[in-house]
Amino acid sequence: MLARSPWLTRANGLTFLRLLAAPALVLAIRADAAWAATAVLSLAVATDFADGFVARRFAEQSGLGRLIDHATDAVFVTAGTAALAFEGILPAPLPTLIAASFLQYALDARSSISTGPRPSSLGRWNGIAYFAIIAIPIARDALGLRWPGPALVIALGWLLVGSTVLSISTRLWTGRSGRTTRGRARGSRGAGRADRSRR
């Protein structure tokens, strides 16, 4: 009997729906269709909650699944923030920084396909905030509200730019410190073996 591919799971199917929603979100934002954008965003958020539940329910959790989930989130929020930045609603650097942050996350030296990327508390909060910063102007326009105004939305966007830069910098520093510690440990073990050999 052939083993089932780790890609072909119920949870990954839900994640794939979120991936397909990314270009739909961009089209809705560019067409100034706030209700359509709200519906697409709601679908994406629903699949983001559901895929984790399904993975736990059917024992489909894996490092690969977590990586696919985070990659899809990164594509979706990068696409959404890029569309809003093109419209002048969010800061232009934000989508690029989101993409860079995920790339760093995925290529972390401590990560492996079996365990998934190394988690970060600030990164998790940023991940939630990326969805929120897309939802705020879209929901505001769909409901015909005046608040929060454009100046506040752009200020929140710049705040998220700062927290993303901090997350990237923290991960870089932590990774460098970890490599230095491991190097010292290997050096200590090597020195210990040398001393024993001289005895």
C-alpha cells in the first residue's frame, strides 16, 4: 500500500483555499469592492482557524504543515498589504518587510522540516496584526464609517513596520548568539578530549 503524501491532508486543503484567496483579495481591493474584500478576508481568517483544528482533530500536525500554513499566511498578508500600499492606504515598506520576515523565519538555521520553524512571540503577534491592519480599512469602508481615518491607519501601519523590523533584528541577534554558544560548546568539548588524550 502506498504511503499518503504529507502534502495531501485535510488541513492543507483548507490552507490551499487561503492561498487561492490572496489574488481575490488583491482584485477586490483594487476594484474598491469593500464588501467583496471583507468576504474574502473573512474566508481567509476562517480557514486559518479551521486548518489548525482539523490538523489536531485528524492527527495531521507536522513541521511541514506548519511551514505551509505560515507560508500561506505570508503570501496572503503580503498580497493584501501590497494592494493597500499601492492605494496609499498603508506604508510602502510594509509588504516587503513582511515577506523578508517570513523568509528569515523559514530559513532559520535552527529550523527543520520535522519540527517546523523556530517560534517567536513577537512574530506571532505581528502575524495577527498583519491580518488586523488589512481588516481595519476594508471593514471601515464596507460599513461606511469615518473612523479610523486614513492618518490613523497609516500610523498603525508604520507602527507595524517598526515591530516587524524589531522582530527581524531580534531573530538575527538570537540566531547569532545561538551559533556563538554552540561554537564555544564544541570548542570546550574539543579541549576536553585533547586533555584526556594527553593523560
